[in-house]
Amino acid sequence: LVHPSALMYSEIFLRLEPLGLERVAGAAREAGHEVRVVDLQVLPVARLRDEVRSFRPEAVGFSLNYLANIPEAIDLAAKVKREVPGCFVFFGGHS
């Protein structure tokens, strides 16, 4: 599960704890799934690449809490699909 970077390209700079993503991760773990969370607010994008290459996930979800994150998330999703072509990529959140 991926939380996009902080809102640096909008009029405000905002960094928030990805609570929704953490709750989804917790529920998925309780259901028996192995889950990794990559918070790009505090980790470099290279970390996502490294996780995808080593973990080879079946699915990657992106949290979209702000419209300003959508272009970044779409770009990252395309990169994930290039690394793991069969990976199911999805988006969630109130944006």
C-alpha cells in the first residue's frame, strides 16, 4: 500500500499520518495477507521501486486523499505495472 508524497505542488505543504491506509493494511493482515506500507511523505520514491522489486506484490493500492496527488499516483502506478506486469493496481481514498 502506498501513500503518495506530501502536497508539495499545491498552494499548501501538507504531511499527514496515513491512518486510512494503515487501517486497510491492518484489515488485510488480519485476513492473512502479507502487507507492506510505503509512505512517500517520509521515504524516497526509490524505496517503492525497491519494495516492488523484492516483494513482487500481487496488488498495489494507492491512497488518494487529495486531488493534487492523482498525477503522481498515476505515474507511480504505471511504474509498478512495468516492474510487475500482472500486478493489480488500485486507488482509494476520498479523491
